[in-house]
Amino acid sequence: MEVAVLDIKGKETGRKANLSDAVFAVEPNNHAVYLDVKQYLANQRQGTHKAKERAEIAGSTRKIKKQKGTGTARAGSIKSPIFKGGGRVFGPRPRSYSFKLNKTLKRLARKSALSMKANDNSIMVVEDFSFDTPKTKNFIDVLKALGLEGKKSLIVLGDSNKNVYLSSRNLKTSEVVSSSELSTYKILNANNLVFLEGSLEGIESNLSK
């Protein structure tokens, strides 16, 4: 699959980038994508939720009324879950939501997500660029030239580029990641993917294993 390489002004450079069919043209596996996205979102959860149960409530332990003769149910503690201020039955406890997926499945999920974007013609390839200093206006100018202003976009760098990353950090609709940080969730969460030329080799070598 060939894609025209653009410059930062949105003009064609006359070069073509060859996207590997082994990465960008596979049969999407929806279940693998589902599991990888589920794992990503699960790993974002802190799992620090906690509710006090009966044994953890502060309160008197005396029997609140006599056992027999009241005409109502027996009650032995004000901390019982049936009373206001009592403990919670089977309340949430701190726990980890993370779970394991093997590397082969995660690679398949990323290839499936990239292939979905390729089928939707949502992939651009731009020649490598950098900024002398971090400046949001420069980054917005690039997005305008590519027709991505106001659209959810993911820009993938070959190597970490601090100035480009810092220039994009104030924008809610655009995210910059290096090729090693690319995940199935981030691919699917963006409407458009912009790959810098230098990122393609690393992505294809990692996912072609």
C-alpha cells in the first residue's frame, strides 16, 4: 500500500511511502482489539475505592434492645447494615483491575486497528519535521495545512521530539506520541493518524514479528 508523503505545508513531496501489508492490510480481529482496549482502560483505573463494612464502623457494641417481646426483628448491633450509619454489605475494596495479555495478541490488535484506519483512508504520512522552540502556534499551523484543525488526530514520531511534543500539549484534540508508545486505544481514539516518515520503519519492525 502506497501513500503520498506530504510536507508540513500539506503539499505532496513527490515521494511515496510504502506501508507494509503485514501491518496495514491484515484482516482485522475485532476480539483482539476489544481485549487490548479493555486492558488499556482497566490499567487506567486506580482501584482505590473503599467502603466500610460492619467490622470497620465506629459505634457501640451493646445490644440495642432486648431479644424478645418487642414484636419486631432481633437486633444486636447499631453497626448492622440494615440501620442508617451501619456498615455496607460486600462493599468495594481496593484492588487492581489489570490483567495479562500475551504479546502476540497485542500485536494483532494493533495491526487490526492500523488496518481499520487504512481501510478508512485515515492515515497520512508527513516528512520528518521539528521546531526550534516549543510553540503551540507552529503546531496549529501544521494541523491547518494538513486539514486537521479541530479534529481528533494522533501524530506518531519516530524518536521523541521534545519541542514538537511540548507544542502540542495544550491542544485537547491532538496528541503526539513516539512509535514505541503507540497503542490500540490511541489508534482507535483518533479520527486521523499522522505518521512521520521516520516512525514507519520502527512500527513495522515491531509489529511484523
